[in-house]
Amino acid sequence: MGSLGAWAWLLFAIGLEVFGTACLKLSEQLTRLWPTVGVTVGYVGSFVALALALKSFQVGTAYAIWSGIGTAAIVLVGYWFLDESLGPVKVLGIGLIIGGVVLLNLTGEH
């Protein structure tokens, strides 16, 4: 698989994981049918797409990108669509988490 294909699978995996996580919030502890179906489809699809991306990525690098972008994306989805707060301290904290995850996984010191 080419580099562009691997990136496409990785970005698709991130999108599905963010979708699944948003559905998890909407499922009300997995008691609502369609959001619960969304959780299942999102998470299973995400792991399948991530597995396909791992044909070309090292697992640490892929996971750092997946978790970092996914974390930032779900914070924005929560703010824009799920009526969650977003202040400067939260933005700084999310930035530090993403930076730490990326550094740990890319340097191999974990």
C-alpha cells in the first residue's frame, strides 16, 4: 500500500473513532439503540481501518497520530455539537496531552 493510501486509512480510522465516541455520549450509557449502533460501527470500523494503516506505518507512529488528532477532534466535536465547554485551560491541557502522546510514541521512550 502506498503512503497516500496508508494516510487515507489512518485518517478514516480517526474519523470513525471520533464518530464512535460522539455516539457514545449520545447513547446515554448504551441505552439508546441507534447511537449504540453508531458506537459499535465507529469503533469496529476504526480498528479495522487502523489495522490497514499499520501495513505502512510503525504502530507507535500511527497510534500517536491517531490518538493525538482524535483527542483534538473529539474536544472540538464536543464543543461544537454536544454543548461542552472549551476554555483556555482545557485547550492548554489538550495541547499538552497531544504533545506528550506524540513525543512518547515518536521517540520510543514509553
